[in-house]
Amino acid sequence: MTIALGILARDGLVLAADTQETYGEAWKGEHGKIGALSWHNAEASCRSSVAISGAGDGDYIDALSESIRDRCGAQKGAFRNADLKALVTDEVRTFHEKFVVPWNNRPNAPELQLLIAASLGHGGRSLLKTNMSVTVDAQPFAAVGLGAALANSLMARWVRMPFCDIYQTAVIAGMIVYQVKESIPAVGKNTDIFVINATDAFSYLSRETSRQIDVLAERYLRDLEPHHMRGLLGAVKQIGVTPATMTEDFAAMVAQIKTDIG
């Protein structure tokens, strides 16, 4: 199963997902769940990037994601948020009619959701979510997969206007995925974090960096949040982890990401 989430930042977009794949009840594997494409649109004189993650049947997700990325990369001239939504809507409906609907009345019918983050040049940014054959705008944040309800509740607490920059948002996204991984058994392994910056270029955080974000999140869950929930700030100070020290650790993690991806 999967947790994948996307967050709109002040200067870009962040997409994050766990890497655990479950094959029936037999065994668990690891597989990256974010695919991306960046292309230069000469006619529109801009660079564009799109990243896609998903939840559900892996082969279906991969096939549909590839079709969407291929069509995006073939675009010429102006390509705006409304154009992207129309393209995704058409591709998703066509895919479902051909490959999903014929199986609807059979056991274990395929299911899939996609989360699409795109920066389309000239300041156009879009976050879309699909559920079966439906496509919706999902800004400023969205999640798909088994842990989506928990992730959405956490993002509602963490994501506030004015939005954070992409580096801060990357840490927040990683910490939220960690909390979902700790709460839901079928979600786990590593976390992949993908960032689209203000120039519409994209970067992946290293696995080592994402693991360090996991450590930060684990400390927050273990040492700070339980006391915050009970309002026991005195107890927080006694164990040596305070809002101030957590802020310092968060800032250090942000600085490392800036160094990693520029």
C-alpha cells in the first residue's frame, strides 16, 4: 500500500511517498513511487516539470503515469494549469474505459489514484488528484493511499498561509510521511521526497537526507508532541527537548537540504 502526498510551497511544490509495496499477503518489497519529467518548451520559452505518484495497483499506476508524462512532454506552445487538468482528465477517463471498467464486476477489480504536481513555467503551478476516473484540483495539499486520511489531518495542522519555502516544506512532508508510516502497518520502508523549485527544475532528496528527516520526526513524536497534546510544557523541558530545540533541529535540516539540492 501507499501514502503519497503533495504540498504547494511558496516557491514551488513538494511530493513525497513511502517506498513499501505489498504483494498480497505474501511479502513486502521496496519500490520508488514518484516518476518525473522535465522539458523545455521552446515555443513558450519556459521549462516545465511534472511529477506523479499514486496508490493502488502498481502496473496500472505506472502505465497511466507514463501516458500522462508522455503527453505533457509533447506539448507545444502555452501550456497552463487548465490545459494540464484537461489533459489529465482525458487521459484518466480513456484509461479507465479501456483497462479498468472491463474488470469492474470481477473480484479484485483494479483501483488507482494519482497525485500530480506540476510547474508549467511563468509561475503556473498545479496540484491534481485523481480517484478512479475523476480528476480534481487539490491545492494547497492532498494525499492518496491508505494513509491519506491521517496525512490530510496532519497537513491541515502543519500547512499554513503564508506557505513555507520548498526546503521547509520538504522537511514537513517527510515528517508527515514518517508519522503515517509509524501509524499504519501497510505503509513503510523509506521516504522519497521530490521538489520542484522556483525555476521549474526538479530534484530528489537523497535517501540519507530523508532518513535524517525520519529521525527528526521520531524525536518529535516521542519527546515533544505527547506533551504538547497534554499541555505539559514543564515535562517537555525536563526531558531536554523543547520547542526551541526542535526549531533548531528543523532549521539545521532545512540548511542541509539547501546544500543538497541548491
